[in-house]
Amino acid sequence: MEFVNFLFRWAHVLFGVTWIGLLYYFNFIQGGYFKQASAEGLADAKAKLAPSALWWFRWGAMFTFITGVILTENVIRAGYTNPYIIVGALMGTLMFINVWLIIWPNQKVVLGMIEGDAAAAGAKALLASRTNTLFSAGMLFGMLGSQHGQSLGNVSHAVTNTGYTTGLWVAMAIVAVLEVNAVVGKMGPMTSVVGVIHSSLALTVIIFGVLTFL
């Protein structure tokens, strides 16, 4: 049984690397290229490169989520639930939802696969994608902290406390507000690549500072 659990952890990390790697590719590389590409290069990339990358992206997200659900069920059954894993799982779940319900449907319009307002669809997809990038550092911190938080000194009590503390409620509220912004809000500091990287790191510090001190 332990070996099976290990295999699911391995698969979860493998699929997660695929998913988040492509998330960073879209946000840090492809977006900039699309702005500078020639008309012919852009058309070719939209016809061939982007659909293939999005296929791996969305299915990487799907199988990361599925293996994550299985692992989370095992964690709950074993009684190892803690604030780190709760916040990390919340972020990961919202990121998965953003991929399948916002990014992919709108990217199909942008790529001309279905009819629609390409400019509006592109803006919606980009905001959700930037939000996933915003969540990514904190999500990973939560996943790792859930297993290794005991060695983090002053924050160890946040890991061992399995109750819904004030800090956990505040952290989840922050994540929820940012997700609402992903649907109906604005880019703000996430407009630039540097801005979203800095915002992701700052959010990680804030979220886990809240878990530690509240």
C-alpha cells in the first residue's frame, strides 16, 4: 500500500511539472514572442504550436488534479491534514478550474477554433493564466510545507495544528478574493512578467505569514 501511495506521489509530481512548466512557458516566453512575431510566424504558431502546447497543458492539469485528489483522500484518512495542505490544495484546485473553465475555452476563441470575440477572450484567458502563475509559488510551498513544515522552526506550530484557525480562514479568504479577481477583476501588478513573479513570491510570504502568526 505504501508503494502504491508513493507511485501516486511520483505521478502527481510528474504531471505537476508538466502542467506548471507549460504555465510558465505560456506566461514567460510565448506571450512575449507573440507580441514580437511576424504575421506569418504568429499565424503558424497559433495554428501548430499553441494547440499542441495547450493539449499537454490542460491534460497535465487534469492528471495533476486527479492524483492530487487521491493523495488528499489518503492524507485525510490518515489524519495528517494541516493548514499547509489545505491552502495548497485550495490553490491547486482553483488553478485546475481556471485551466478548464476559463483558459481553455477562451483560448479556443483566440486560436480561431470556435467563433467569438478574440480580443475579449484573450484578456480573460490571460487574467486567469496570470492568476494561476500568482498562485503557483504559494501552492508549491503549501504542498512541500505539509510534509516538511516541522523543520521550519517558528512555523512548525502552523503545521501541527489541524484545526481551522483564524490564520487559515484569513488565508483562504485571501485566495478566494484573488480567484474572484481572476474571473471579473483586473491584471494590476500581474500585467508584466516581473510583476507577476514578484506578486507570487509576495503572496507566498503573506499567506504563510498569516498561517504562522494568526
